[in-house]
Amino acid sequence: MNIQDIRKDYTQHELDEAALREDPIAQFSSWFEEALTAEVLEANACALATVDELGNPHNRIVLLKGVSKTGFQFFTNFTSDKANEIGRNPAVAMTFFWKELERQVRIEGRVSKMSEEDSKAYFSSRPHMSQLGAWVSNQSQIISSRLVLEQRLEELMQRYPEGTDVPYPAHWGGFELRPTKIEFWQGRPSRLHDRICYVQIDQRWHKQRLAP
């Protein structure tokens, strides 16, 4: 297969700035609902980009777990690489790609920790085994083998069997990305895609159309 020959023309939708909401977070929520209705696989999966102390970028897929009036929420181990990078430089980028709808959303802004109360509330809503998983893994740390994780999980399952309360881990919790820029991308024919970008200036959102 020649990679250069892989092509797809996008024809499903168009994007008119006049039809978009004034608040980009509300517009994201509208598109997200459409993604769920279209049964997009892992619609809440997004690429989260951070930068380390040397200015090197790092990217990984995380799961969006909440949208508030002020931003986009995800949860992680506070000792992980991503959390350490956020601690040094809270400027991040987040990208969603919903191929079934030929859409992409790019979000840029700054991240801050969510309150412990909100993190605890989300932790308590997780399935039992996911709660245990937050205790099992020292995320991003080197381990000798998978057996280390499996043995640790077995110990925790004995200590906290199904139906018992798993204590909240202080090393784990939520972050919220508060955007300063959000771009909505809609695939169009002939690679002449629609790109509408919201930029925050003096606490107000301004819409701009960008060349594809």
C-alpha cells in the first residue's frame, strides 16, 4: 500500500459561523451530543499535549470526564508525567477527532487542579475495579514486569472486596482545562475544510474563520 494514495473526500456536513453558538463550550457540548448520537467510538477520547521542563512536547490519549461552564475536565495520577508537566507549565492543548462525523475540535488553554471535593465525588462514582486501579499503578514509573501490577491488584482485592468502600487516594484527582482558544473543524470536499476559531479577548469570545 502506498500511504500517499490514502485519500477520503469529506462530504457529510458544512460549518457556518452564523449557525454556531456564541459560547464555544456550549457549541462543543452540542457537537459532543451529536457524536454520542452517532455512536462515535470513544467520543470522549482526546489527545492531550503537554510540555516538559526542556520544552519537549508530549502527547497521549485521555478521557474527558466532564464539561463545565468554565472548562474541560479529566482525571489522573498526580505523580504521572502529564501531571508533573502540567505543574511546571499549565499551558496545554487538547484535540478531539470524530471521524464518523468528519469533525475535529482543538482546544488550547491553561489547566488547574479541581477541588478535592469534586475529585472525591468523581472517584466514588467509578466502578470498584477502577477505584482499585487508581491505587495499583504508580503511573509513568518503571516497573520490572506486569506481575507487579497483578500482585498489587490481588492484594487490594483481598483488602477491599466488591461492595466495600475504597478510600480516596490523595495522589489522584481531577484537572480542568480552561480554554482561551477553541477551533471547530468540519471536513469538506477538495480539502477546503471549514475552520471556525473562537479566541478569548478581554473575557469575551470572538469567532474567526480560518483558511483550511
